[in-house]
Amino acid sequence: MIGAHASEIIHEAVIAIKMGMKSRELEDTIHSHPVYSEVLMEGAADVNKRAIHKYRD
């Protein structure tokens, strides 16, 4: 992962992996807004069919 804010996303992913979090637990974790790590929260919500910031046809 390369980019100005990659470390923010990687940091949250590492914590989730180390904690053995399930996608629902990651989704339910409080995230400040706006931050790039919200992409992980939204991805977890998408896995659980609960994403609200997703393009739909």
C-alpha cells in the first residue's frame, strides 16, 4: 500500500488482525470522521451487507 495516508489504514488493519476481530466487530468499532481508516469500517460493513457509502446500480 502506497500513499500519503497508507500508514493510517495499515495501523488499524494491524490492530484488527492482532485482536482477531471479525468483520462485524470492526464495523461496530467507533471511528472518528473523516479519516482514511474509515475505509476498513466501511469494508467490514460491506462484508455484512450493511455498507451505506457504496455505489449501487
